[in-house]
Amino acid sequence: MKNVYEKLGQSRHLPQLPQIMVELVKACNNDASSTRELTRIISTDPSLTAKLLQIMGSSYVNLRQEVTTIKNAVVYLGVDTIRNLAISSAALHFFSLSRKLPEFNMVQFWYHSYTCALMAETLAREQGLENLDEFFLAGLLHDIGRLVLMQTFPKEYAPILKTGATEKQAAEAEMAVFETDTSQVSAWLFQQWQLNPLVADAVLFLHEPAEKLQGEMAHIRTIYAANQLSCASDLPVSTKIPDLAALVDIHQVRMEQMVAQVQNDVQDLGRHLEIDCDAKEHPGAEKKVAAAVKDVSLVYGTLENLLKAQDVESIMGVVEKGFRILFQIPRVFFFFCDEKKDLLTGACSSHDKNFRVIKSVALPLLNQTSLIVKSVKTAAGQNSFGRQDHLAVSDIQILRLLETRGFYALPIRSSDRVLGTIVLGGDTDLFQQVCAGKGIVDIFSRQTGICLENIWLQQAYAARINEKKMEAFATMTDKVIHEINNPIAIIQNYLESLSLKLPGRHPAQEELSVVKEEMGRVSLLLDELSSFSKPKITGFDMVDVNQLCTRMLEILKKSMLLPRRIKAVMKPDPQLPRINTDANGIKQVLINLIKNCAEAMENGGEITIRTSFQADSAKIIIGEKKRLPGHIQIQITDNGPGIDPAIMEKMFEPYNSSKKGKKNAGLGLAIVHSIVKQLNGRITCDSHLNKGTSFTILLPVSGEIVP
């Protein structure tokens, strides 16, 4: 058949990828693209603008600042989400073609295409390749040429379908009839859409023997392997894996795990869409498939953001955005397990208007009636819809804070346990959407749990290593003190004996006096070492921290600060409660920290002490009329030269100091850290060169350990 591409180019059935989508994908992949550039591109496309405004509609009513412009929406959603919006919108064209050939099974076609997309993305990620969305899109659209040929030449293509040919046989039949095949048409379309040329080249080699592709570029080998692992054929996938694993340089066992995971994900999604791959008829299946393509594309963009999150606050923000985009959920709260206290502690993204309230509440895990607690205990989703008259008091109070008609509590699961629950607020439509998208919701829950567990494990490991290191220093110091004290005592006794045996005016008396003085300095150093290894904590009692800080600052002004031309400022919190702690321990901490700040400011400056009660640290246990007292904060700030980053890395370790050559150098902050630990508190430091240093101490009101 002549002039196939000319007819394809003129065909009104040709699925067009709008240039605006191409431009947007390119801009998102360019690190130099600004928010203004992305806003300009989106603003030129009415459908994409409408989609963005729909996402940023009623579901954002609880933001502190309402999102009313495209620019604000772009900033809030982030580049990854915008890119996936463009890709999913483009992919919808793929599945919007009307079928003219009843012999063609669109559902099987989707299963293969979607499996190939996930497989390509998974293989690319495993190899450490960039722009994973390109691999997802290439896998999803690699066979689009077949749809185009069928739409443009239905009569000519019908005999090929009736033969039930394999993919390779179908390609050979296409060449015989059209003098081109699916791969070539797909590559041609990619070129028309101005996609990455490497992607267009990759689909041209899908039917070549694997051995011919050794040494080819990563795009070609990855898309080829993904297609082979996704094809239904007489050969089981397991027989293909050894050659394909070698082709993409992935261990065979690892590839088997990846294939199994992708197959499970695709089957789960098919089940939740109520689509049977083997069935011949699926009324409305194409609409379901199209919706699934859109949702999964957005989900995978969100999951990538989850993997990039560095702390719990970032994870909550990503999860909240993901649920809002996918299901238009207006409110999202989190409750995390505190197994030591048998509590679920509340949390939410910091921009939520009820942020402080949610952080101050907790639910006892012993509560037998709460649906939120039940979701953790049973590791299964729970919802309040239709149960408003039978809800626990705690659930009613959370519902009031959500300001929605009901909620769905989704357990956060890691590899082997439940870490908490995500509470989604909404109406009955929410419940139906969540149930319909259970496969996506479960993926979200598992990934959230895994990311949270990784962060908590890293934090716990770092804290444990630091504590072990400090314990090792303390143990070593105890041994040093013990070993040195004995000879020092002997030397001091002999010095005293020699002094008594010599006449009072003997010339050696002056030399003995110098030796005594130096031995005294050694004893003082040992006392400092002893303060680090065994802080002088005398006992806990109720202490007025404001009064203690004010008194210590007045004492240190005269002896230490005024001679150095340093101004001292006290800013107490009038609502600060008395706390159960050791007054002498706090005095030692204040002296060491203020002394440290003063010695850093050789040309004068200002030191400020602030105290505050951390209101959001106090927990109200809903339903029990009980309150956990929380903790207070003492902050000591100077406007000095700051601390060198190399020193900051080992801030509280002994013998780590910028004041080289001075006596007791490097012990002050180690002593402070040891005392604060004995007081069941926590200390951190924030410093910037030429901008000053701030030490923050958290102490529990009740004397219990600060979490």
C-alpha cells in the first residue's frame, strides 16, 4: 500500500498530542524552567487550566491562604504533579479512540500497554536512569501505531486480527499489507509529537533479537526488555528473564521480584476496575481504563515525591496533596502510634488551619469504640458514614475538627506493622471514590508507611549512634580520671612532704609552689572531665525556670558579660509553668552556654534568653478528660560570628572546639549535652557564619523524657 504515512497524516482519527502538552512536559523536565514559564504554558490551554482549577477548587478551602491563581496552583502542586498531569492528559488521547473492529480486544491491549509502562519505569528506576516519566509514557504508547492503523484502515486490518497472530506475526503481516508496521508508525507519531528522539528510536527495535541490542543505548534496551516481559506468548516470562536481565544489567533474582511486583500491581488495578483480561466484552471498560491511566500517572508522580521526602512533615504534605488531587478530599489528618504511651498522637500538614489543635490531641489505643483506633488495631479501613448516631465521643470530636460530613480512616502500613492512620474527611462521594480506587489507596498507604518507617529508623539509628558515642566517651573519661587520680594524689602528698622538710625560705619552695599550682590545674581539668562523665544532678523538684534564668543572667552579667561589652536580654514567657527538674543541672547548662557565647564575641554583642511553653507539645487525650503536660523551651541566642560547619558536625562531642590552646577546650558543650540528657530533655544548635548562634533546650514539664 502506497503513501501510508500521507494518509495517516491526513486522517481525522489520528490521535493528536497537543503541542501545549509537549511544551509543558519539556518545561517540567528542564530544571531551569521557572514557575512563571510553567504558568504561561498552562494558561494557553483551556482544558488544562480548567483541570488545574478543578483540582484547586473546593478541596482547598481549609488552606490558610486560598489558592486562586494558576501561578499559586503551580507552586503548591509542584513540578512533578504538573508533569504527570500533562502526561496523563496526553495518555487519555491514546484510549479515546472509537473502536471499529469488534475482533480487537481493547482490554487486553490496555493490560499489555499498562504492564509495559510500569515495567519500563521500574527497570529505568533500577538502573538509576533519569526522566522516569519518559519511560512510562514510551511503554504506555509503544503500540499506539497499531490503533492508528486500525482506525485509518479498518477493512485492510481486519484480516490480520482474525488470524490471531502473535505480536511478531502481526508486525510481519502489517509490513506485507501496509509496507510499515506498528513500531514504525509509533516512532513516526512520537516524532510528530516532538517527544524525546531516544524514545522514538527505542520503539523501532522491539522485534529484534536480544543479542543484537547489546551495547545499544539504555532507552532501547529498557523499552525492549519491558515489552518482552509484558508480552503474552507461548514462552513463560521466567524463560526470558536470564537474557533480559543481562541486557539491562540487572540481577536475575531482582528482575524476577520486579516482574512479580508489576504483575501484582496490574492485576490489582484490573480487579478494582472490575475488568477481566480474558473476557471478550467489557461495557464501559475503555472509560474505566482511561480513568485508571490518569489516576495511576498521578499516583506515580506522587510516589516519586514521597521517596524524595526528608522528614515527616514533608511526607504529610505529599500525601495530603496526593489525596486532594486524586479524590478531591478537603481535609487530611494523621494519627501516629506512640507505643510507649499507648497513644495515637495527632498531626497534620502545617498549613492546615487546625494545625495546632490537631498536634495537641491524642487517642488512647485502649479505646475500644473509636473507629480511628479500630483502623490501627485491625489494619483495615474504617468509615463513619451511616454511623453518625453510634460514633465514639473521640470520633465525633475529630469529625468536628475535619468540618466534613464523615471520615475514612486508612491504616498506614509498613512492611510488618501499622504505624498509624490517615483520616480522610469528606462526604459519601468520598467513601465511594476511596472504595472504587482501593488499589491506588492501598499503594499510597504502603508507600507512606515504608517512607515513614525509613525516616524514623534513620533518626533512631542516628540518635542511638550518638548516644553510644557519648557513652563511649564517658566510659573512657571515667577510666582516665581513675587512672590519673591515683598518681596525682601520690605526687601531691610527696610535694607536701618535701615542702615540710625544707626550710620556709629555701629556694626550692618557690619551685615546689609552681609544681603544686600546675598539679592543681590538672585536678581542675579532672573535675571538668568528671562533670561531663557524671553530671552533678542532685534531684528533681518543682522549679520556676523564668526566675532561675533571670537570677543566673544577673550574676553572669557582672562577672562575665559586662567586661566583654555584651548586652544581656531576658524574654520570659509569663505563661511558663513550673517544671519537675533539677535546678543545679539547669544552672550548669546556663553557665556553660552563656560562657560559650560570650567567649565567641570578642568585640561585644548581645545575648538573649527566651523561655516559652510549647503549647502543641501538650496532648489532650480525647474522651478521657486527661492532659499530658508537654515541655518548655529555653533558647539562648547570640549575634556573634557563628560556628564553623566542621565544628557543627560534632557539636556536642568532647574535645571538639574552635578555641584551641585554652584550658578545658572542647568540654563545655559535651557537659551541657550530658546534663540535658540527665534532665530527660533535648538540646539542638542552629548557627550561621557571621549571623550568630542559637541553642534550643527542650525540657519536660513532668520530668518524663522529651519525645
